[in-house]
Amino acid sequence: MASRQPAQRAARSAGSAPRGGVFRFLIEVVAELRRTTWPSRQEATRLSILVIIVAAFFGVFLGAIDYGFGRLAAYLVGG
């Protein structure tokens, strides 16, 4: 039984996260956010508008396909 303890300890330490708790995690999060390169306001606005346009386009496109398949199904069923 004593020979299993070092193996278990090694397995735990090899795959586990470094110790330090929630406080250390939050410090590392703040440090990582400071190193992040943030987009400018103009770039963020432009990209947000692009996302809205693409989402609206695909929403209309998929809605039209859904409507067409619904009409086709109603026609085939006889409704």
C-alpha cells in the first residue's frame, strides 16, 4: 500500500493546476487582461456593425429557406 502513495501524488501533481486558490487566479486574470491588445473604439464599432449585418443577412436567408421548405411540405402533404 505504501508504494501507491508516491504514484498517486505524482499523478495528481502532473495533471492538476498550480495551487494558489481563487485570489491567485484573479490576479492572473487581471495581469492577462492588461497584456491584451484592445481594439480602438472605431474598430470595435465597425466590427460590431459588420456582425449585425451578417447576422441579419443569414437570418433572412435561413428564414426564406424555412418558409420555402414549409410551403413545399404543405404542397406535398396536400395542405
